[in-house]
Amino acid sequence: MTVRYETHGNQDAAAPAQAKPHRPVLTAMLRGAANKCMNCGNGKVFDGFLATNHACSSCGQEFHHHRADDAPPYFTITIVGHIIIPALLAVEVLWHPALWIHMSLWVPLTILLALSLMRPIKGALVGLQWALYMHGFDPDAEDDLPFVPAPAPATVERLS
Ligand SMILES: [Zn+2]
């Protein structure tokens, strides 16, 4: 029996890739957006507002591998901008409200929308990275840096 491996260009044809279990992208992103572990759906991704847990408390899936970086604010700004700006322009064209009405309407709405979208977006991005075996979420990856916990505040020395 011959086994055929699909390669994706960057893999060495002489060493066929190990078959990894399929990770459904949409489920992982929805679970991450709902602050649920993308692997088991039970544990929590976040420890605080935007800081992720080191690992899932239920199944042990490690989350510290994620490299969401600037992507959550980028997507948040894009989405919020595409909601607020057309709404602002529509209100201005239809009713010409006073400037103070614009200010008291759009500033709080923008802040509220940004704060409410940032965490689900980050969770979805971490879920996406997990589902695609990106960074350290790939158990075969060798290029990911090991997890180094931040030093406790008491151990940080002042230079002055
Ligand atoms: Zn889990």
C-alpha cells in the first residue's frame, strides 16, 4: 500500500509530514471569541481582560504560544471605524444635529464598541493560530521560543 502525503511547498519531500489531527478553524475561533478553550471548550482563554492564561485549566492546552501581538487592536479599529463613521455620516446627513450631540453620542459609542470587541477578537485570533498550528501550537515546531515567565515584581532591581 502506498501512502501519499500532500506537501505545501516548504516541507521537505523526503520527510513526509506527520498527519496532525484536524482542528476546525471556525469552531476554534468561535470558542476563542467566547473565552472558551479552543481545544476542549471548557476552560477559559483569558486571565483578566486581555492577558491569556498560561494553559487551559480543563485540558492543559497551552495558550502562551499565541502571537496575537497588534492584530486585535488592528481588527478592532478597522471594524469599529467601519461601523461608527458611516453611522456618524448618516446621522449628520439626515438630521444635522449639533456638535455636542455628535460628541456625546459617538465618543462613548466608539470607546464602548472598541472595549467590547477587543477581547473576542483576540480570542478568535488565538483560536485561529491554534487551529492552523501556528507558532508553538504546532507540537513539531522547533523554531518557537520557550515560555519564559515574567519576573516577579520583587525580583526586578532598580538600576539607579
Ligand atoms: Zn481546554
